[in-house]
Amino acid sequence: MKKLTIALVFATLVMLWSCTEQRTVTERLLENYAPVTIPAPDLSGITDNGKEVLNLYRFAADAADAIYWEQNFGPKEDFLASLSEPSQKEFALVNYGPWDRIDGKAFIEGYGPKPAGARFYPEDMTKEEFDALDNPDKNSPYTLIRRNEDGKLEVVWYHEAYADQVHKMADLLRAAADITIKASVRDYLLKKADALLSDNYYESEKAWLELTDSKMDLVIGPNEAIDDDLYGKKASFGAYVLLKNLGRTEALEKVCARLPEFQAALPGDPMYHQFIPGLESHIFSCNVIYYGGYTNAGYKVIAVNFPYDSRMQEEFGTRTILFDNVIREKFNRTVFPVGTLLFEGEDQAHLDANAFYWNIVFREVAKGLGVKETINGRGTVADALGSEALTIEKAKSNVLGAWLCAKEVDANRIDALIMKKDVLATFVANIIRSARFGVADATGRANVAIYNCMVEAGAIKRKASGKYAIDYAKVEEAICLLGTHILEMQATGDVSAAQSWVEKYAVVTPTIQQDVVALELEKIPVDIRLTYEK
């Protein structure tokens, strides 16, 4: 039966390709990303000084973007100049190199698979060599591993490896600090400039968490270990330039006041979620003005929860930022069309933009919950779970965010006209959509694994018609049980269990492949790509 299914998928793909043979491979791949133009921001109420600060933020984001090209692939300009086909250039800009971020494969001839360690480590480095390197800084998120003239491994700090762009970024932030009229903004920018030049981010992250009185925001630097599939340690450079939505932020801040309550309410043994979130956490509603670096690569991030540093989270809390304009575009162009195509009438009726928004709110809240340090002396969760840590964390935040959101809606504690079935149906549609990303990175692996867990639990079932049947009670039960299991893996630092779970569930099945074909035939994009109106 499986052979027949795979054969059917292959035959359908052949038909799809033959129907579009006049287009190149990269032209077809580019259609996976719907073009979206971000309108020029409404800067009413922003002073002339503030507008100039925003310009400097964008220039700084471009410097972060240049560093990310070096981290992910190498020099940008020479590479792009070598491509003659316009669609190849465009798709290379989407992916920051010659590898499709959905499947990790090269879409340009002459390139092999993307290195698991990106450009953070020598490609020929062995595990034994890394383990033998006697330098504790090798585990820092802010160092590269390189070979010296003798061919031996050495540690190089980011601020040394990317000195030109780091100094440029720091100079731009200091220039912005010189002209801002807000003391809190000036303090953050100066400390961030110092941090970039030293790779010591404690004071700048503290200053950022205390920066609550500005209409503008800049998240910049090496923040997430999104591209290190070798050890899950090295942070990628990126940037977000943001404008705050003051009215919606005020409503969201009420959620933050309840973080200890959400932590206590998590399922499973309380010892697996005993971490106490910092009391200075905030949730902001913003519109994105500009992305740079890893944040702009492939599918677009629609919310963040920073900082990742467990010490900072415990002492001061986190800041969650929802990207309102991008969330709206993502739902309208990807999530809703997927659910409309693959759900039947009753379940289609539960697809809801507000439910999607609140799912994202609680997904980001869930990132700050659980534990950050193992309870049995194995160090941080990130260190204990190694290269699987980010996949496990993203799966945790997705399922527990949906679980919390469903509970809050069911208890009428969310100020939105949505039902629990809206939350769960929209969550399922988003997971099915996200399973199309494949397993090339941690986000994709997490979503594919969640999808397969729900299928195994009988929570969702793809019928002969190609439509999905949703068992809402089983969806809620499945995400609760999965969240419980993940919290235990994280708290105990059980890397063997984490590896086994990823190996078993982060697998693209024939059913997922059938969905990919069906969605491509209907030209429903995987995600969006952005241009900016000036």
C-alpha cells in the first residue's frame, strides 16, 4: 500500500512538472513564497530625530544581514554575480545561499548538501577533534571554530571574525544613541554597541528588557542558534526593526502578569516545570518595518520571545513581541487557504484569524515556561539536549501554546470572539501548512513531528477524499500528552529520549508528500517574501 501511495505521489509530481515544464525549477520554487509588500510605516507621532533613528536601525540591520550571509554561505555579491538566471538570484536571496531551506538541498548545480554546521565549524572537523579542543569558549554561542596555520582547531570570537561589519553596526547604534531623545533608548543602544564589540550581551539584554517606553524597537545581534544543526550552539545574526502598536500592547500586557499562573498550570509532574519566570516580562504588539539576517531567510518569523539566556529569564523575565502585520499576511495567504482546501465545511468554519493570533501569543508565552536548567545536574536544557534542543523547544512552545490558548478560550479569559474549536482547527491547519517546510531545520522538524504525533493519536485523519477529519478532543489530549513528554525530556536532560523522538516522528511521510502536491497544484504558497514600500 505504501509503495502504491508513493507511486501515486510520484506520478502526480510528474504531472505537475509536465504541466509547468515551460518554467524553470527555481521559478516554480519561488512560487512557494507569496510576494508581500510591507507598506511604508505610519510615522505620525514620531519626531524627526526618531525617523533618523529608524533609518540608522535599518542600516544596522543591513550589517547584521551581511554577517549572516557569511555565517550561512559566504560572500554574497560574488555569489549573486555568478548567477545568470533571474529566478535563481531571487530564490538565492530568499534562502541566503544555494540551498532550499525547505529540504536543505541545493537548487543550483555544483553545490552539495548544506553543511550541518553551516560555516560555524570547519566542514572536515570530526566530533573527536571538537571534543579534544581544550578551550571552554568553544561552547559559546558567539564563537567560531577555525583551523589555524598548523591545521589545528582554534576558537575565534564573533567580534573578531566579523570585525568590519560588527564595528559598522556598533558605530550606527552609537550614532542613533547620539540623536535619540529618550534616555532609555540611548542606554540600550550604547550597551548593545559595547556588547557587539565584546560578545558579552548581559548588560545590553537587561537594558533592552527595561526599554518599555519607546514606540520603536530594534532587536539585533546573534540571538538564536537556528542554523547550527551540528551542536545546536552557535547563534545566527539577525535583526528586526519594529514599530509598537500601543493599544494592543496594553491589552497583551495583562497576559504577562499571569506567567506564574500559566507555569503552575502546565500539565505533568510539577517538578518538570518548577522554573519561576522573571517578573519583568512584557508582551508587545508591533508592526515589522524591516527584517535582516536569519530573520529574513526562508519563512518569516511572526513573533519572538527573547532573551534565550536562562539566567536573564530567571532574573528579569522575557519580552514577547507579536508581529501584527506579518501574522495577518501569513494567515491570509497560507494558513487559511490550506485549511480551506484540506478541511471539510464544519472544520473550515473554525478557521479564524483571531484564533491564529492568540495561538501565536501563547506559543511565545510558552517559550518562557517549563525549565531552563535540568533538575538532575546536567546543566542547561540547551547543553543537555545538544543539537536536538531547538527542535524540542520549538515543539514544546507550539503544543503547549495551543494547549494554554484552548484552556484560556474555554474559560472565557481571552477578549476575542473565538471558541476552543477555532483555536484547535487553526492550530491543526498551521501545523499541516508548516509540515511542508520539511525537516531541513529545527522549525521544520518540530512541526513535522507534531503532525505525525497527532496522526498517530488519531487526532487528525486524512480521508480518501484528501480532506482531513479533526477529532477535537483527541487534538487537545495529544498536545497535552506531547507537551508533558517534552517537559520531562527537557527537565531531565534526556538526550537519548529526545533523539529517539526526533528520529521517530520528524519524518516526511507519504501523507505529507500528498499534501505538498495538493497544495502546489492549487498554488498555495508555503510562506511569504517581503519587499518594503519607501
